[in-house]
Amino acid sequence: MSNVPEHLAIILDGNGRWAKRKGLPRNAGHVKGAHVVEDMCEIVWNKGIKVFTVYAFSTENWNRPTDEVDALMSLLREYMKNSIKRAMKNNMKVRVIGDKSALAPDLRASIADLEEKTAGNTGLLFQIALNYGGRDEIVRAVRKLASENDIDFMKGLTEKDLSDALDTAGGPDPDLLIRTCGEQRISNFLLWQLAYSEFYFADCAWPDFNEAELDKALESYASRTRKFGGLVKDEK
């Protein structure tokens, strides 16, 4: 397929609803969703996508029931533990974006180990948004810039300066955002980076998302003309 996005971002929605429809506990949906993420990493790379970012846990998700949050954290621990071997096998570089300071020390250590050991890999850049919120990311970036620079720098702050201070610094903005389970909002995800991204909303819940569903999104993306605020040739 021609005209494949360089950077694909996905909001993984519907894990709990998928489980409920099947009479299963909500965590069963999260477990199934995690397996779909693993499969999708290989699928998107084979499609020619270079950067893959998933919304795993938002700053607002702490407000969910304690047992669900605890189960999600346990699932993330297990995922991080098994990720190094899988990432090295697939030459995948992994980066976790979000406010990691709020995570448990053992989880922060696992993330640091995973990022360090995969830093030299040259395949897919896989970004996991964990304790992530777009507004929080921008506030943290501004605070960082303010703490490292004088008032004159801040008065002349440019878009590039801010972009370079974000969690996603050094990578391209998403070309395509997919959200599953029929929801049509971005829920505080990559607010700065999605300024000119194309959106696609899939009806299926994330645990049911597969290569065929991805192809539908990619076909829709390929049919669009991206203008970035300007005009295309011959347009009046």
C-alpha cells in the first residue's frame, strides 16, 4: 500500500466493554488488549510504519476502581518484564512517555532498563503512553524550560523549543490517529502533536482490532489529501 503513515498513534479503547460483553472481568479485556498490542507491533512494522504510539494508561485512569488500577499495574509489570527479549528479537526501540515519577519504583526501574537496553535498536520505535496526559505533558515541558533558561529565552519561546521539551522530542508527529470502540474524541492524548494528524474511528473494541481493521484505517488515510493549513496544487 502506498502513502503509509510514518507515525501511527492509537487510543486503545474498549477493553473493559469487550470483557463485559463476554461475561468476563474487566481485566480479561486488558490482558487480551495487551496481546493485540504485541501482535500489532510486528504488523505495523511490516506495513512500513516507523513509529507506533499507544495510549496505555492516562493521568485520569487513576480515578478508576482500585482493583482495576492494581490489575493494570500488574499487567504493565509483566509486560515490561517480557518486553526486553521481544524488543531485542525484533530490533525494536521502546520509549515510555508520560509522568513516570508517579509510578512505583520497581516499575520505573523496569522502564529505565527496557529503554536503555533497546536504545540502540533501529527498527520500529514503539512508544507507550503511561501515566500520560497531553495537558500534563505541556505543563511539564514549560516548567522544564523555565527551570533551565532565563526570562529572555522564555519571552522568545518558539514552537520548536516547546516541541523539543516534550516527551516525544526527536520523533515525528503522528500522521494518523486511530481510536477504537466507536468513541470520537482524543481524551487528552498528544494534544500538541495531533495538530495536523488525520483521525480514524474504528467501531470494534481494541481486543478485536486486527490486521484487517488496520488495513481499513490505512486505506482511509491513503485516500486523503493532507494540506497542513495550506492548499494543494491547482486548488483555488
